[in-house]
Amino acid sequence: MSALTVPTTTSSNAPGWRLDPSYSRLPEVLHRRVAPTRVREPRLVVLNRPLARALGLDPDVLQQPEHAAVFAGNALPEGADPLAQAYAGHQYGHFTPLGDGRAILLGEQLTPDGRRFDVQLKGSGPTPFSRRGDGRAALGPMLREYVISEAMQALGIPTTRSLAVATTGEAVMREQPLQGAVLTRIAASHIRVGTFEWAAGLGDHEALRALADHTLSRHFPECVGVEEPYLALFKAVAARQAALVAQWQHVGFVHGVMNTDNMALSGETIDYGPCAFMDAYDPATVFSSIDRHGRYAYGQQPGIAQWNLTRLAEAMLPLLHTDEAQAIERAKGVLQFFGEEFQRQWLAGMRLKLGLMTEEEGDLDLVAALLGWMHGEHRDFTNTFRALATGKLDAMGGGRDAEFQAWHAPWVARLARQPQTAVEVQATMRRHNPAVIPRNHKVEEALAAATARADLSVMDRLLSVLAHPYDPVGDVAEYTSPAAPGDRVYQTFCGT
């Protein structure tokens, strides 16, 4: 298959692509080669200039009009070998063969510091896995992924990122016609639990082993050459997932669709469809329009991560030991480790949110009591912790609440038993309790301005505020307030 390339005849229009499509060298059962579908009128809407520079790309060149063709799929950068990845997924607990139905992997960009990142077009047309879908995406959901992924990056949470969003000049049909767009997503890789499920489901042990070896060399080189590398791989994946989900919990993030095809083995947050951030603390918080039974609620996320890892274990059993019984015992040990590691990571993070820089036996009870009060009083998750960090309890009414005071006194006594000064404690708390998160109503406000009026200024301002979540610049009061009561019933959609 021949590939169009952006002209690179002079240095002035060479953006710096260094693509190496190593995934395309894996067994063919793991992918299908397919080119993006051309669109009528490519136009670059937003470019992530800092990310471009980190990837070794020249943002000034990328913003030239002719390069919109790359971000919309009309042209391919030099070195690209476009393909759709094959994977399966347990969607809401039910196994389904899937694959990239509207995303095409161009290859991996080699950065100046020697790292490797997937470059993927999302919304670039149908693939062999589209299952009668149009393979397209609308502008609103693609801008949403851009905003939320950049917010997660600023919060210090591992995440895929968005390099660019381009419009296509064509409509996509959902409940109504919407403006079409393509997102360029950057990821450590797009290898998922579901990728292993796909290979295992085929019964192709050669492909399964090749996939595992590729994952080891790309993400866990420290596990290569150890006595049981595939067991080490499984444990390393479990450790990253424990840390990731704990970080989600610390900032009130609800992923919304934790199917196995949305769990990246790299430990990055991936797929920002039905996700949102919780306002009032409630473990049962759900935003996804299709999660009617709360499978992926905020409080369910650790258990679902372990459930997903169990599916990964089932797929990896042939690699863990030749004797199935011994393979199962090894897998069970890692799954138990995940539960313990998540609890350790979660409590460690909650300690820092409360300024607890030493460890005591009663810390878990102290955290649980605060969360219980917040739940009962419908207190805002982010603002409560930030008020504790800044000493502004009266501003949120906590200082006058008898139940809160019953919690507050033991917390103050606990702080007094550690050697750190009050200044050190407050500095720690401010570093771990964001003042701003992407509030749902502010995200919707920005998306509405961009899609209805082609006004990106609202989104630009939101992004500038979200770039400094722990140390906000200027007056950000409007970004710290929860939605008005009438706007608090909030649903998100996957955008397909």
C-alpha cells in the first residue's frame, strides 16, 4: 500500500516526524493495515504546542495550513505504516471481539530523549473492525478528550494525551448532524488488557508470546531476563494499575467505562468518553449515560480494576506456567498483591492529602471518618480537601459543624504528633489537593462555545486554569465553584 506524505522538500516545512511502526512488525493477527479515509476540508482547530516540542516536533511548522491534512488523515507523515489494532473487551462484563473501529495507529514517534510514543488518529474513518459504524468522531467529544487529558497531565496522573484536533468539513450523524473531527492521540502505547484477550481467544500462543515480549521490551524492560518474565510482567502491570486507580480516587475522577479494552498495560488513563470529576463526595457517583447499574461508579473502580486484571490473568495463563494449576496459583498471588498494593497506594495518597507525613494505625479510620462526614453532608470533594489545606474551613461551613469538629480535633492532635512544622504540612497538603479540576459545567460551557459558535477562547481560558491545578494563577473562583443545583444532574456519552 502506498502512503501519501506531507511534503518535506525543504527544512522550513519539515516538522520533525521520526516514526518507527514497530507494532506493525508483530504477527498479523494482532492488527489490520488500513489507511485513513480522506475528508473534504481539513482544518487544524487546536495544537498542543508543548507536547509537540516534547515529541521532537516543530509546532510552528505543524500549524502551517498544509499540515492539517496529516491531522485529518488526508496525508501521512513520513515513516507511517497505518493500521487498526485488534483487541477484544469485556464490556460491562460481557466478552466482545472489538478492535479499533474508528482509530488508526500511524506508528511510534521517537523523541529526542529516546522515548517512543504511539501516534494515533481517532475518528479517521472505518476500519475492518468498525462493525457497521462510520469510523468518525464529532468535534465536541474530541475537544473533551483534549481538555480532560491535559487536566490529568497537569494533575500528575499518567494519561494518554492529545496532540491536535482537526475538523473535517463533513458532518457525522448521531442523534443529529454534528461537526466531524479527528483527534491525534499520543500514548506510551495502546496495548490493552483486551489485546491479550484477543490473542488468547484465537488460541494463538505464538502471537500471545510475541505480544507479551513486545510489551516487556517496550514498557517493562526491567522484567526482561528475570527467571519468570511473564509473571513479572503481570505483577508490574498490576502495580501500575493499583497506583493509577488510587490516583483517580484521590482527585475524584470517575473513568466511566472501565471495560477491559480501556485498560492500558502501560498504566496510562485511556479513553475519555463517559468520564467526569465528582463534585459532592458519593462513592456511588456515576456519569455514564449507559451505566445504569453503577458498575463503573467512583467507589467501584478498584474492584473493577482487579476484575479486569483477572481477565488479563486468564489470557496470560499459558505464559505463566505449562501446568495450568500452577499458572492459576501464580495469577492468584498477583491478584492478591494488587488489592494490597492499591490499599497501600490509596492510603499513602490520602495521608498526604491530610498532611500526615508519618504513619499511625488509626490513619485509615481518620480518613474514613472524614469521607463519611463528607458523604452525609454532601460536601464537595475537591473543595473540602483544599479548604483543609488552606485553613479556610469557615468559608465552607465546616468550622461550625459539630460532627466535623468531632473529626477535626483528632486530626489536629494527629498532626501534632509528627515532627513536621505547620508550614511543611500545609505545603504538602497544597501539593496534593488541587484547587481546580475540570468541573463538568465548565467543560460543557467550553465545548458549547467551541461547537456552537466556533469560539475557542472559553476552552483556552479553561485550559490555562487547569494547567496549574495545585498553584492557581490569578482569580479562579469561577472554576472552583460546583455547578448550580439545577445543573448537577450530569450525564456523559461515549460519542460513538
